[in-house]
Amino acid sequence: MSDRGFTKAVLITGAGGGIGVRTVAAFAERGYRVYAGVRSTAGIPQLDRTGVTQVELDVTDPATIRRALESIAAERGSAGLQVLVNNAGVIVQGPLELVPDEELHRQFDINVYGPQRVLKAALPLLRNGHGRVINISAATAQLAMPYLGPISASKAALESLSHAARVELAPWGIPVVIVEPGAAETPIFAKAEAEARKALALADPSRVALYRNQLAAVEGAMAKQKPGPVDRVVKAILRAAEARAPKACYVASRDARLLRVLSRLPLRMRDRLLAGSLGLAKVEPAVGAPR
Ligand SMILES: NC(=O)c1ccc[n+]([C@@H]2O[C@H](COP(=O)([O-])OP(=O)(O)OC[C@H]3O[C@@H](n4cnc5c(N)ncnc54)[C@H](OP(=O)(O)O)[C@@H]3O)[C@@H](O)[C@H]2O)c1
């Protein structure tokens, strides 16, 4: 598809996911030329709309990143790219004692090194296009949640890189903006649960048994939480993309704001509140487990 007639262009990674599909639609409706980064070469039907081209882009694979950016550069020429949305992400969860090394690596490869790889590759186009970068973080960047250690650490690292990049890229007028969603209703949780179950099935059963009561409590507490609508996140992304002078960070929902408040409490108080809210406060280690 030719990009003639489009003054603004956006590249969105992880475009086939819950937040990605809606973000693609929102930018397309506002007249952007949208490059929807997807891992699947088969194509994603929900992304078939005017002004949208699916580009193969796996954030862990430098060759696909290079090819995607080359094809965008060939089409856009000196118009460059106005917005990069680093949205691709996964959740790795579970007791830190039982999270396999490869899973922790996958968490950082996708959520931290991935956005950094795409940013580096996209910078020439962003300079040409007087563009900006939007990094999709999470409220857990502010407050590490027990049993969500890997995702929390990855988003804290992503925010740290974003803060450094914001100052480094200021001389070229390239804003680096963080969008921090709370829980939003997408397939990400089911995927994380499935991967966590696989990891637990391969772990030493005697160690898994140690966490039986804690995992049941956390699962019960999580089941009661109702994720909010994806639209709130999309609105925050659009604000970050279109504000003349964007804020450094857009917090996209009430639960995310609440976690920010909790994160400022003294650590012991914060730990007690977290343990209470996850139903962990009165949980004893499983019978027979060493304390
Ligand atoms: N939903 C929430 O509650 C929530 C809360 C806070 C932050 N976030 C963040 O929002 C972003 C989008 O999440 P979502 O809720 O929309 O999840 P999702 O529905 O699972 O979508 C995630 C997308 O990322 C893609 N992806 C995974 N690994 C990739 C890789 N190596 N290269 C390129 N793409 C890859 C997935 O592609 P495949 O389909 O091919 O796997 C999928 O399209 C993530 O960064 C997430 O951490 C979400």
C-alpha cells in the first residue's frame, strides 16, 4: 500500500494483542498511516483496515526489526515516523524460587531489550519525522507485586531506560513518554497463567508444594479483581501521541494510580498492605514444609 496522502505515521509493536488491535484502530480512525507490527506472517484479520499495513516484527529478532524499519523508510522517505508505540509485552509470573531462568530471560528479552532494539532502529525515522516514542509500561513498575516479580522488574527497567532516553533525546525534540496501564481486559493474563502452569509442571514438585497455600490465596484474590476497559489505555496512548507537550508519564487507570500511592508508603507498611490485599497475611506454609 502506498503512503501517499498520509501526513502522520505510527509504528505499533504487538499490534495483534488486546491493546494493540484497539490502538491500531484508534490511530487509523484519526487518519494516521499505521504500521502494525505482528509476529505472525499469516496476518491478523482484525487489523485489516484502510491505512493499516501489517509488518512482520518480532521484538526479540533484530532481522525482523531491521526489515520492518527498512520497509517503512522506503515508503515514508523524508516524512519519517511521527510515533513509535512500544506495546509488545508478556507477563511472566510465579514464585521467584520457581521461575525458570529461561522465563526470566524471555520476560526481559521481550519487555525491556525489545523496546530498546526497536527504538534504536527507529531513531533515524523518528528524527526525520519529528516523532515521539511511547513505551507501554505497567503499574507494577512502581510497585513490585509478589508472585509477579518478573513482570514488575521488567517494567521498572523499561521505565528506567525511558527516563534516560527522555533526557538523551531531548536535544532532537523527540519526547519519550511512558503510558502506565492498570489491569485491562486482554488475553495477556490467560497466556501468562498458561506459561506459569507449564513452568510449575516442570519444577521440583517438593518445592512447588511449599507454595501451595500462597498460590491458592493469590489466585483467589486475583480472581476477584475485575480488569478495566482497554479503551482507557488507548485514550492515554492517544493523549501521549497528540499532546503538543506530552507529559513524561500518563497513568491510565484508577488502580494504577492507587498502586502509585501505595508505592510511596514506608516499605513495611506497604508489604503488610500488599500481603493483606492478596490474601497472604494469614496464610501458613503448607503442612510439612520447612519454615
Ligand atoms: N492488559 C493489561 O492489564 C496490561 C496492564 C499493564 C500493562 N500492559 C502492557 O500492555 C502491552 C500490551 O499488552 P496486552 O494486554 O494487549 O497483551 P496481549 O493481548 O497479550 O498482547 C501482547 C502483544 O504482544 C505481542 N508479543 C509478544 N511477544 C512478542 C515479541 N517477541 N515480538 C513482538 N510482539 C510480541 C503478542 O503477540 P502474539 O499474539 O504473537 O503473542 C501480542 O500481540 C504489554 O506491554 C503489557 O505489558 C497490559
